[in-house]
Amino acid sequence: METEDRHGWHRRLRDALRSEVRDAPRSRRAVRADVVLAVLLTAVALVVAFRYPGDGPVRFSSKVVSRNVERTVPVPRPTTPQVPVPDPRATEDRPAAPPAPLVVLSALPLAIRRRYPLTTFAVVMGATLAMVDGASWINVLTCVIGAYSAVMYSRHRAQATAGLVVAAVLAGLAFRDTDPVLPGWSSPAVVLLVAGVLASTVRFWQRRLAASRDRYTRLQQAQEESMRRAVEEERARIAAELHDVVTHNVSVMVIQAGAARKVMDAAPERSKTALLAVEAGGRAAMAELRHVMGLLAAPDTGRHPGRPVDGPADGLEPQPGLGQLDDLIERVRAAGTPVDVTTSLPPDPLPPGVDLAAYRVVQEALTNTIKHAPGAEASVTVGHTGDLLEIEVTDTGAVRGAPRADGNGRGLIGLRERLAVYGGDLTAGPTLAGGYRITARVPWRTA
């Protein structure tokens, strides 16, 4: 544990001192504010330097070293008036004003403190150190601002930290013979270090805030992407349901209506039977469409949209399953396609989703036979092996010269996607005899 903590501390330290790839973005308002601040501080520094040379409103006064001097007995003041003589030391002790270029260089470079923070700090600090005797509170203030900017805005964190330490040492050596008006703990070296620590703290919290914002943005984007995928999957599921419902029933209805038209004059009774089959197919299609549309309009019941319901919704019939296979076969036979059926269902009831998927496999296979193999015979086999439910639908192929409908393969793609939800698979292809076979296997036991 201690080793991991030590490694984590070293890693955080490396991250804190690692140089950034690019500079932080700067707004025009911040640049203008820096220019105004630099000009203002330069003007104040010039006024203090030339109007209050060596001291100013808050001054750094030279230390007076006391020495042992002989105590003398005070001499009584003479009674005769004397003319006051000016003390020559008053003029000698007053320092000269520092050079104007150094005063300007100690404040004006702060105008580019965000663009070149390390260079700005070096120039301001160098100019202040060059005029130690003429430095005042305004120069300490500009150095503090430069140190704060160097640590805050420089992308070279290690260089900024090292430069701050060096500047603090140089300031401590340069001002070691001066006493500030404020307490001793407020010496320029300490003030610079405090400014650097403050800048590091602010920068750390800004980085944490930026990282939190980035993490929130990524989470929001991931949520939007998940919602988009869920909507696409739901649209694909609805499209597959509508395809299975409409294609089969409409294909049967079209064939029955065509047969009724052909025999209407010659055999009215047969045309009546065909029209009844059309009516039955239409009713079946409407019932399934009402179910699909009802699921879309029903209130949220906490069910996952991609999973089939376990029971009927309010006012709706249950989804079809292998229990309705006989009705499906009868409609196909009524459309003129002979179908041979062999079923051997598992002893336990099938899960609703697996039951619906098996029914859709048979429905889609027989629909393809009606559309693409007119005149063919079909056989349906439903059995189980262990935990696998096996469905096989085979046809003998279209008779020669019979018209065939074109297809886009969307039905088989939808079946594969439907079976994949439950861990099943589907294979489809022509047989050696010229027909077509569709085989599906899907686990029927629920965990």
C-alpha cells in the first residue's frame, strides 16, 4: 500500500511539473486588461521613483548599524542665538532616483505577462534587482504579479517553479540589508514564494475544474450516443416487425386477389373462397399492425424497448408464436402453396421472445416461397435438440416460366438480427435439387 501511495504521489508530481503542449487560450478582454494594468503600474512606478526617490509612501530604509560611541555630557545651550546650519548628511543620505529605463522595465512588460510569462517575470525581476537602493513597494508589487503570472500561465511548469525559487533567493540576498516597514516575514523573498504557491493552488483547481467539465462533456456525449444507438436499434426493430407483418400478409392477399380475378367469371364459388382468404389475411395483418402500433403508443411500463413483452398490453392481443403456426400454414395453403409441417416442441413453454422469433422465421421463409418460388412445395420442420430449438423451411423451387418477385434480402437480415438477440443464428441458401432452405437455431431455455 505504501509503495502504491508513493508511486501515486510521484505520478501526480510528474503530472504537475509536466510541460503542456500548447498555451492556454487568451481572450481579448484579458489582453486589454493586462495592457491597462501594465501602463497604470508603470505610471505609478515613475511617480514614486522620481517624487519619492528611495522611499515612497511605503519605503525600504537602510539599516542603521549602531556602534559603541563615547557618551558625552550634554553641554548647556548657549544663550546667544545661533544661525541654524543645514545638516550635510540629509542631502548625502537621500538616494538618487533610479534610471527611468529600469523603472519602466520593472512594470511595463506585464502587458505581455500571459503571452510570455517567464520572460516577463525575468525582465521585471532583473530590473528590480538592478535598482535595489531605489526600489519601493510598487516594484515589489510588480515582481509579485510577475511571479504569479509565471507560475499561473507558463506551460513550462518545472522551469517556472525553478525560476521562482531562484528569484526568491536573489531577492533575499539583494534586500538582506533592508528593513521593510511591514513585519520581517513579509520580505520580498517570502512574498514571491507565497505568490507562487497561490498561483499553483489556483492553477490546480482550475485544471480540476476543466477536467471535471471535460469529463461531464464526455459523459454527456456518451449518453447522447447511447440514446442515438437505442433509437436506431428501436427503429430497426420496428422496421423488422412491420416488414414481417406486412410482407407476408400482403403477399398472400395479392396472390389470392389475383386468383379470384382469374376465376371470377368461370368459377364464382372459387373466387368467393379466394376473396374470403384475402379478407382473412387482411384481418390478420390489421391485428398484428394494431399490436405493433399499440406498443409504440402505450405508456411506459418500465420494459426495455428492445425486448418483447411477456404478456398482452391493454386491449391488445399477444404477439404471435408457434401456437399460431396452424393459422399461418392455412393462409399459405390457401394462397396455393402446399406445405408439409412437422413439429416437435420442447416440453416446457418457450420464452415469448424465442417463440415470436421462431414464428417469424417460418413466416418469412414461407413468404419468400410465395414471392420467389411460385408453384413450389414447402416443408416446415420444428424440433429441438437439447437446449436448441431448430427450425428448417425448405421449398422445391419455382416452376419453370413462373413469374418471380424481386427481393432485397431485408427479411433475412432482420431474422438474423432477431435471432442474434437470443444467441441464435440463421443460414440460408439453395439446395442441390434447385430449391431453397432456411435453417435457424436458437437457445430456448432461459437462464
